[in-house]
Amino acid sequence: MTERYIGLMSGTSMDGIDAVLVMIDGDELRVEAAISHPWPTARELHELCTPSDNEIDRMGVADNLVAREFAAATHALLAKAGLTPKDIRAIGSHGQTIRHRPQLGFTLQIGNAALLAALTGIDVIADFRTMDMALGGQGAPLVPAFHQALFAKPGALRVVLNLGGIANISVLPGNAGGVYGFDTGPANTLLDGWYRRHQPHGGSYDAGGKWAASGQLIPPLLAKLLAHPYFTAPAPKSTGREMFTLAWLDGELAGSGYAPMDVQRTLQALTCHSIARQLPDRPDAVGASQPKAELFVCGGGAHNAPLLKELASLLPAWRIASTAELGLAPDWVEGAAFAWLAMCFIHRKPGNLPAVTGASRPAVLGALYPAG
């Protein structure tokens, strides 16, 4: 049976709301329309990611703000597609993560799902992470199950790399039982924060990695940053911007006097080296007679050519390409994933992979907020 779902996603970079309309018919998924809806301001959301005063009141206001902006994105997407709310089976809303503390057993995404349902007239599935955590899991990453369903190729090693605020990988070894994945560490969160601090009039991020490209690598700083214990911690594991903060970076830089653009260049290297070190070994892919393993990139970092070039230099045994080659544009993969997770909820299918999150069993993820 053919059904349409909308996936709504705003990641740790908070660079906009991805709204993705998908058609799902059995195992077939096709993106029919997609938009990126800008935040009017993300300052309040960024501030809520750091413990501070009066958080409950501020979070309540932001909870409704996120819902209203998610609703605006939904209406804009429906207008683009020429559809009405009655054409949509459900919305899968990730919400906006403002705190992820798996070591303490909780994660928090805001975006008042009841208000979103009321404003759109569409049933909303939200709160995808808490059931996995209730079962002892990390609650993240949740996208590997979606990547397995759409991108796996029997007998071939594929890895899907999402370069959002935090980088995560889905390792698809060609058999469903061997899938695993985890957050590798920072992708854009430190790059964006450092850029905004030192280039306050240059936008919210280093477009195309141009500022980083103007700097020089600082090897001692790179080694110091890579010594963070997260990078060598065993999976299952997940992290967020709460761990890799500018305050942490400032502590590592104390007394150094490095030029800001050189730090930016080194933060790019941190992203690339931390990813490369945590990918599965490919000794059998080095020989000329062996096919290369494939790394497919999605997320905002997929548009950062210098970063991808540096990553490729560290991974000569891998062929690196965009998920567009697999039929899904890199900007829309995560939004489509939460549309797919909404479908899983509606049809009572598990949405997590215990081998990824560490949960004790597969589970249906999410909670229903009906529109009527």
C-alpha cells in the first residue's frame, strides 16, 4: 500500500529544518519533495545546549517555537508538493536535541509534538529515542536501520557517513546481521562554533571550508585533540555537542596563541582523522585486484570539498561518493530517515538496531500525537 510521510529534522548544527516528503510502498522509498526551512534565530536553541539559569522556562518557550517552525516547514513543503494534510499518513518529527547524556540515561529533544499535530492537522510520531534508552541503549544513532534498509548491497562493504554537527557512521557489511554504527565525534559543531566566534559577520558556518583552507595544520594541537578518550571508547557509543564544546577546545588551547584560521584548519583535520581511525580496517581492499570499500557521505559536510579531500587522502582504500549516487541527495537523508521511522511506528516495526545502540532488544520507537 502506498503511503506518504513527512520527516522533519534539525540536527546539532541547527543550520535549518529539513522537511522531506517521501512515498513509501513496501520496500520502495522515494523522495517526492524536500525543502530546507531557515530558523528565524537559533541563538536560544544554541544557548539551551549549555547548562545555565532558568532553563525550564526557557525550554518551554523554545519547545513551542520549534513546533511552530516545524509546522511552517510542513506547510511550505505541502504547498511545494501540491498536497494537503489529508494526503499524509503521518509526520516523523525528530525535534531539536538540546541535551544528550547517554551516560546518565537520558536524552532531550524539544518541539511540542501535540502543538505540531494541532497546527498541521497531521498525526505526529515523535520521541523516537527514549524507548531505546529505556532498554539500556544509547538512543543514538538511529539512522543505521534506515541506511541498512535503503543502501545495503549484498556481499559489499558500504559505510554511510553523516557529517552533521556530530559525525556518525553506519557500517553495512552486506549482511543484515553484521550492521553496526556509532557517533565518531565532532563533524561540524566545533568548526561552526569556532567560525562564528572569529568571523561573526561571515554567516553561521565556514561555507565550503574556505576559511579552514586558508590556515595551516597544527600537528601538536591535532595530537592533543585526538587524545580525547571518546575516540578510543568502544561502541556502542554516542555523543553530542555537550561533550565537544568550545569551552573544551579553549581548555586545550590555553596559552597557545595559535592563529584562529590555523585552529580552524586543525579542527577540520580532527574531524577527518577521528573518522578515519574509527572506520573498519580494509587490508583486503588495498591490493589493485581488490575492489575498494565504499564510503557514502551525507549531511551538510558533504558540501565541504576541502574536508572530503582530506578525508580521501587518509582513506586510499576507500571510494568516497555522495549518497546521491544511491538515489538520495545528501541533504535529505536524515529527514527521510525520520519519515521512515514514522512508517515503522505506524506498522509496528522495530526502528532500532541493538547492535548499534546497545539496547537489550529491537523495539518500536516513538509516540503518537494524533491530530484529531
